[in-house]
Amino acid sequence: MDPKHRIEELTQLLNQANHEYYVNANSVMSDFDFDQLLKELEVLEKQFPEWASDHSPTKRVGGDITKKFESVAHRFPMLSLSNTYSIQELTDFYERVVKTLGEDADLVAELKYDGVAISIQYENGFLKRALTRGDGEFGEDVTANVKTIGSIPLKLRGAFPSDFEIRGEIFMPREVFNELNQRRQEQGEALLANPRNTAAGTLKLQDSAVVAQRKLDSFLYGFYSIEMPFQSHTQSLEMCREWGFKTPLIHPTYLAKSKGLSGILDFINYWDQARYELPFDIDGVVIKVDRFDHQKALGFTAKSPRWAVAYKFTSQKVKTRLLSIDYQVGRTGAITPVANLEPVLLGGTTVRRASLHNADQIRKLDLHYSDYVYVEKGGEIIPKIVGVEVAERISSTESVEFIDHCPVCQTKLVKEEGLAQHLCPNADGCMPQIKGRIIHFISRKAMGIEGIGEETVEALVDKGLVKNAADLYDLNKEDLLSLERFGEKSADNLLAGLQESKTIPFERTLFALGIKMVGETVAKKLARHFGSIQALATASFEDLVHIHEIGDRIAESVIQFFANPENREMIRRLEQAGLIFERNETEVIAGSQKLSQLSFVISGVFETFDRDELKTIIERNGGEVKSGVSKNVNYLLAGSGVGPTKLEKAKALGVALVSESEFKQLMDLS
Ligand code: IVH
């Protein structure tokens, strides 16, 4: 097939797969096949730039940089909605509608997605421009970033109008947000407040490649054009769905249609309870008059349409009494205050405890003992205290002072500059820390040792059989049989589990050691960079901070860990027991045919891999490594200080440049 047609065919196939995946949550081809076709398209587009389109699925990965977000006038002003907080106000709204229309109206209820409003213009079926709301008259041009969002079509299908706008909401799914925050926590960075702000911040990032990684999503629900080719809002949603947009119609429960208010009230009651089970945040329900002739008759006020209203959920809040505060000691010594409450019903469950986070939080609330407090249920499992009813405070009470000694080992607590948490510094003598470290070591994501759980660890430590992870490997059957409720079988299982753990790769063993600030991602990075525990243990502060995304705090924590002779001794014993403390190439680099037919030239110095490693990775994945740039080479894999002649030549011949981070992303090597 000639390249032009192949480009078209690939574009079509990939667009279809994208649509199924991001809009219909349906996978029509494996990730591997998808990557392969995308690669093929990328290569063809590089070779035949004259046929490469601005709307190609290859554009989804981002790369365009926006220096300044241009301010652009909206063609139709972006209005807002009036809010209601009670069923009475909603009834009033509907009465006004009926009065103006002189008849009953069909209503539609949709979820009120808690994200960032967006308006996207399509011309001849192609995404032309995406604007934020801005002040409603002028928005900011965030096109490059919006193009990376998988559920937003770059090219429409079917018989669409030649020029229109579609509006809706861009959001960050809760899971994506939680993962992002978990990574930040691992790295000791400040946590992001909520998915909405994070989505807004992400849309304004300058580098669209970073936006692409943030996995934003969308719901689009407002069709705008000079001529309206539909009779009703629901009809417009049906058509928008056919053209490829993700509309509320993708899920039968995300939208309700009803003559009059009754069906709408059921929808509201249902989602008020069920909203926490959605994979994204909503903050209410939007009620719209369905028929466009009705909408026209109702018109607008200066700020909002008279044909729609937002019913906002009040966050579920209850008042209850603070009974006491427990201070929990984590494996890293961090102290977390938890409030014990008079049991109270909230959103279908009985709440007895609520998180207080840290000392600052207690101070901000001005919490006093026996206070009546307001407890709110968010997306999290454990509810939080959001306020205090000062009017009901008893006069004899005192304000809650954070403890200054460890509640378990009585050591004086410390608080490091810039960190919110108080710490118990007695790492080697404080029970919950000792137990916590071993529990972390055996946990699923760390060593994943079968046959042992938290209770067994507690029993082993309490009996004095185990004090650190290395002691586990000295256990014998008799030791285990001396534990209560431990029979032959469970003892054998545990010993087999320990045996099994000797095949766990270095990066996970490193994570299992529980070095502060070294979570899964950082452990991977360090394991790849240093290759062995010896190299890591002798690394200097400078060596460490030189690594991309390893900051001062992580570096200090690593240095501190290895400076402690007890830790070094534990590692020596673990090594002797047979655990893996070196990177094993063949395990880390799985083979594939992902790079088949592609050839690379490697030049420069790289952060995570050396050149031989890169060569192995390319070859294991079906690619070829060449020494010189020629027109038969597909990519120049360029590190820092890439050879200038190679660079010139690559540019002249149109050979694509790939950075180390792009390569790692392509090969799923985070
Ligand atoms: S309709 C004239 N439908 O909430 C504005 N808005 O508070 C018509 N929103 O500006 C908007 N989900 O950014 C509509 N299903 C939904 C919505 C929704 C979220 C946002 C939107 C709107 C704001 C109003």
C-alpha cells in the first residue's frame, strides 16, 4: 500500500481504538498492538511530512509548548448557572418555567461535573481551538493541552455541521489524582488539594507532553452554533455522541429525563448518596429544560439561562462530640492524630473516628476537648473534621495541645522545618516503628511474602524473636511453632514464603527496606541508576541529587539510612540470606517486538541507563542499533552532549530525535 493510504488507514484505526477506549471504556486492541501501529504511523509521518496531519493520533502524546496562553474572544458568551440548595428553590424554578411557557416542560437532569469549563471549536470536523471560560467573554487558548485528552476527538465522524462549538467540563479522575498525590508523598512534596484544582493547573501547564501524562478526561454536553440543527438538548447529546464526543449519555444512570420534577428528585436523591462511588467528583446536579423552543422562550438573565439551574449538594456534614484523641505512630515515626467521636450516622455509615492530619490542623480548628465538631465525608474512606461549634463549647474545657512525647516509647518528639508531621526519633526502640518496618517489608508491593501477616509480625516481635527484617530469615520451624495458633502447615508456608522472596528483584527489595521518602517510584529510579546496594550505599549527596527528580530531602534520607550501622548490618545479613541486592538485566528488560523494523543511533550521556543498556533494551525489543546516522535510521536517541555532527545530520535527513525520557515512556520504563 502506498504510504499516503497507509497513513490514512492507520489514522482511522487508531482514532477508532482511541474512541472505544476513552469514550466507551472498551478495548478493541491490545496496548501492544496500539503502540505498534502508532509507532508505524509516527515513522511514516516523519518520512512523509507532507501527509502528516495536525490532527493525527500521534499528536496525543503532546510535545507542543505553549509559552503564553493567548486570550481569545468567545463567539458565544460562556455563562454560568444559578445555584439552588433546596428542593423548595427547585420547585420555585420549575413553577417559573411553567408560568412562562404556559405548559409543562420536559426536564433533563445531568451530573454537575466538578472540573474546569471548556469550549471547543470544530471546523470541518477537526478540532480547531479550545478555550477556558476566562471571564466568560474572553477565554485562554489551551488547544495544545486539550488535544492530549484521549476522550476529546481530534477528528469527528459522521455528518457533522461544518462549524460549531461544544462545551463541557474537563476533569481529573479521582484515581489519577490519588496516584499523583501518592507519588508526591513518596517524594516528600506538598500534596495537591483536590482533583478540580489539579485539573485546572494541569490545563495551564506549558508542556503538553506533561499534560498528556496526567490523564485528564472530559464530559461534553453543550452544543453551540448559529443554526441549531436539533429540536432538543437530548437530541443534541445523541448527535454529539455519534460524532465521537463523550457525553453524559455514555452511562444510562448519568442522565434522567422527566416530564415535570418528580423523576428529577429521584435522580438528585440517588446521586446525593451514590456520588462517592463515581470515579470522578461531582458537586451537584444540573437541571435543564429539554426542548430548544422552550429554552428560547425562557431566555437569559444577564448572567445565566432561565432554562437551567444547578442543584448543589451540600457536603454531607453532621455534628457530634469529640471524645478523645489517639496518636498513631507510623513506621517512619510520623505521628498522626485521630479523633474518637461519639458515634454518629453519616451518609449511611456510622462514624466513630475522624482524621485530624497533624498539629497545624488541630490549631487551625482551634479544637478543645469535648467540643462539638462537624464531620464531613469526602471521597476518602475516613471522614474529616471540618469545623467546631464554638457556641456549644463547655466553659471548663481546654484547647487540644499536641503531645510532645511519643505515646508509646515516651521519647521527646521532633518536628523538622518544613514538614507538617511530628516525628518520634526513636526508630530502633519504638515498637510501632519496629513492627511497622517489618510489616512494610513483607507487604504485597514490597517483598510480598506469603504466609505472614500483620498479626504474625506482631507476635514475632512481642516474643522477641524478630527485631528487624533480617531476623525473619533466621527463623526456624520451632520458633514458629512456639507461636499461638501456628501449626505445621502455617509454619511451612511462612518458611516457603521467605524462601520465595529471595527471587524478588533489587528495586523491590530496595523499596522493602523502608528508607524514608523512598517509595516505589524512587526505589526503581535508584535501583536503575546505581545497579547495586553497594553503589547506592556509597553514593554522595551530589551523586544522588544529580539524578533527575531526586531532591535534597530524598538524598539526605538515603545518606542517613546508610550512615546508620544497624541498617548496614541488617543489609549485610539480608544479603547473606540470599536476597537480591543487584540489578538483574534480563528481569528488568522484558522482550517484545515493539521496536521491530526500527533502527536507532545512540549518542550522548544518559541519566538512567548507560549506552550498553540502551542497546540491550532496543535489541531485546526487536529494534536495531546502528553506529552512524543515515536516511535508513529512524531515531537518534540523544542524551546530553549528543555529538554535533550526528545531530546536524539527523536534522538534515529528517531523522527523529528521541530524548531519554521519551524513550523510557515509549518503553514503559518509568
Ligand atoms: S450546563 C449556561 N451542565 O457548572 C451554562 N454545566 O455552575 C450551561 N457544569 O458553567 C452549563 N456539569 O462549567 C452544565 N452537566 C452540566 C454541568 C455543568 C458541570 C459546570 C459548567 C457550568 C457550571 C455552572
